Amino acid sequence: MAKTNYTYEKRARELEKEKKKEEKRKKKLALKADEQQEKETPIDSE
């Protein structure tokens, strides 16, 4: 019977976590940049 490679599976999970974390970080930065841009350019209603 073949032995499972747990270290490979663990590494794959770790890489997936890092990828998700990085995507989340980029999303937060994009939202923060949008907020900053809106504050810098107020829209006048007059």
C-alpha cells in the first residue's frame, strides 16, 4: 500500500492560505485607495 505524502499536502494548504491572504491584502489596499481618492476629490453640488 502506498504511503501518503502529508508534507506535500501540508505545503499545498500553506500555499493556498498565503494566496488567499495576499488576495485579501490587495483587495483591502484597493478599497483603501478608492476611499482616499473620494476624499481628495469632493463633488460639489452647486
